[in-house]
Amino acid sequence: MESQVGGSGPVGVDGTRLEELAPQPLLTRDYETRPSLVYERLRQRHGPVAPVDLLGVPAWLVLGYREALQVLQDDDGWPKGLENWRARSDGEVPADWPLGPSLEVNHVLIQGGPGYKPLRTAWDAALKPFQDPAHPQAKRLKAAVTAYADELITLVGQGGGTGVADLSAQFSRPLPLMVASHLLGFPGSQGDDALMDMWRVLDAGPDAEPALERLLATLAELAAVKLKEPGDDFPSYLLAAHPELSLDDLARELFMLLGMTSDHVGILMSNTVVEVISGDGDGGVRASLSAGMIRETMNRVVMRKPPLVNFVPRFATKDAPLGNYTIRAGDPVWVSSAAAHADPLFADHVASSSTISTRAHLSWGAGPRQCPARELASTVAAVGVGRLFERFSHLDLALPADQLPWRSSPFMRGLRSLPVRYELAARPAGPAASERVPAQRTATDPAAQSAPEAIDPVLPDQATRQRSSLWRYLTGLIRAGR
């Protein structure tokens, strides 16, 4: 049964179930290379909501901007939580469904039901010190991002003051993972093995499942340490705000922070670099960076190429009209921010030539479940991109922009690699003031808020760093590329 686009009302009211619509597979070769073409085909055939097949499981994909807002802003009518999924409860979702493992980790991004609100409140409290620009921890975070970025750029430069590098593998992917390790309070380089396992999970290769098991075990061990010895870090703050969390619960939340923030931020940085390098010929995009407009450039990027292209599923609590279909109670509904941004209702009202872009995009979600770490992610990306263009006097794409390789998944879309030709700028002697950071205090230290900022190093010593698995991997990339 096909939709009657342009008809007088919802179709599907005759009892036809989603499973009987014979939805077409979404994750095709076309989706890998040109997802916008796939979204447009679906929109032409079905309107703003389309039935699709996600690796053998039928679901609704929301393509329309208005319909996306309708779902995202109504958390009661379209809640998250796999317990709301009728087909799963009926045993109709295959046990080996490839997306199952990522959706079964019941963290704040996935969770529904009464447990969500206290968990979200705790997340907001735990993130506030890192997202409030006036807070010492937020200042310390920016200094750490700068220091980690300089470490990575200096490592790239070991191959020479000019050369070729993959800025995705050598900068955009490792930087947010290193920052996440800082947020989690891993001592020294002890978190590097966890970071490598996070990469394996995100890449969804054959070793993803054992990597996930190791990663959750490592995070549970870290959670146990923070329970006994709280620090000035996200896990300690989250435990303080939500003492009822078990160690397994906390490990799942740390997994979410580590994975979602790192992949999202890494893609955002790479996409922004491409935007700057391949921008308009008169240098306006580069000029905007020097004028302090990095965040504005990033905002334009997430409208055209959002890192998170499809949000995790929501479920209809009752039969409800949406687009040209009636969605049955318990049906899975996936909102596509990428498709919604291409909806003429949204895209036709975005002036591409405007200096200030709209904030009405859906890249961070909308409604009560908007991303709790959006300010944190934006800060890390903006500082990282800014440092790149400070440290490199020249950056050019080593491939035409339309030939850059992309990787698409049901959730994310980003570059597989970002090959560039670079030239390092001459660097002043001595550390910049921004690379010096406030001393770390424990979460229980009563003087933590009022004491003057002391100074301590944010980076592990070089001998420790060079022994770490992450650093050996990054060093290997340099050797392989020369």
C-alpha cells in the first residue's frame, strides 16, 4: 500500500500494519554515497513520513521538518524506551539484529519511563561545571582541549613542517576522545585502551562486540574508583547528583558520553574544516574564523551536514496520524534531522548568503530531550578547529571535496578520511597562557569554588604518552604516511 500524497487525510486507517507495507531498505549503496537522494525519493513517494527497512526491521522514518518537531517536542506521545516497542515485545525483532547492541545499552540517550527525568536532571547538574563559561572547570576544559590539540598537531608535524596528513584519523577523531578521557577522570594515559575500544565500537567491525564488553568493564572499574574517591570530573559529579546509580548504570552513562560526544564532535570538526578550506573563493569563510565566527561556521555546517543524521527511535503511545500515514501504537519512529533540514519547508527559508544562520535546525534535537551536552560538544569542536587554523599557516584538501570518502550508519554520517596538504606556522617559544590550566580539586573540596586558580600540567609525561596504545597508533599513521 502506497501513501496518497496530497490526499485529504491520513492513510493506513484500514488496519494495514507497518510490517505489511513491504518497506524498502534504507541502508543501500545510494544511502552510503548520496543520502540526500534517498531522502528525496522517499519524500516524493510517501510524503513527510515513510516506511523503511532497517537491516531487516521495519520502521517509520520522519523526513518532514514540521513532523520532526511534532515528534521531538511531544515526549509523552512519542516517548523513547525500548519497552514501548511492540514488535520487540512480541519477539519479532531478530536477536542478532545489528543495531540491537547499540540500542540495548540503556543510557540517557535511549532510556524512557519514569527513570529518565531524574537521570536527565543529574546529567544537567554534572555537565554544568563544564558548560558554564564562568565556572573554573569550563575554563580548565578549554585549556585542556587546546593542549591536546597542540599535542596532536605537533605529532603531525614530526613528519616535517610541510606534508600530507589525514586530519580525520590524526586530529578530528582522537581529539574528542582525549577530551572525553579528561572529563571521565582517567588518570594519565590509562584511558587510552578504552579510547581504542570506543573506536572499534563506533566503527561496528567484527571486533565491535568484544570491544564493547571490554569497554563497559573498564568503565565499571572507573566508576568503582570514583565511588570511593570522588574527583573533579563528570563521573563524580553524576554520582553526587544521582547517588542511586549502580556501578553498571554509571558505566552505561559514561559509555554514552564517551561514544556520542566523541563521534559527534569529531565529525563536526572534520566537516567544519572542509567548509573552511573549500569555502567561497573570496576567503570569506576563512575571514569569518579570524573574526571569531567559528561557531557560526559550525552552525551552517550542521544544517547542511549534521553529524547525527537519524535520532534513536521513539514509539507511538497510541494510533496517531503523522504525515500521510497513521502510526500504530508501539511502532518505531526514527526522526531524520538530515532529511528534515532538506525539507523545503525548512530549507527554502534558510538564506545561504546570510552571515548569521538560523538556530532552528534539529542537529541537537528539540524539545525536552534536546542533547544535554550540546554546549560542551560545541566548545570542544570550536576550540579544536580554531587551534588547527592557528597552528597551520596553510591547509588544502588533497582530494576534490566531492571525492572525499564518507561513512554512513543508521545514526551518524562523517568522513572516513580527511586528506590534506599542510604547512605548519612558526610557533612562538614557550607554552601559551591558554595551555596552563587550573589545578584539579576533588568534588568534596569546600574551597573548590572560591580558591584562586593554581597551575598544574594537564598532559601525561611524554614517556607515559609514548607507551600508550593511542599514541602508538597515531605515530604509526605518521610513519605510514611518509
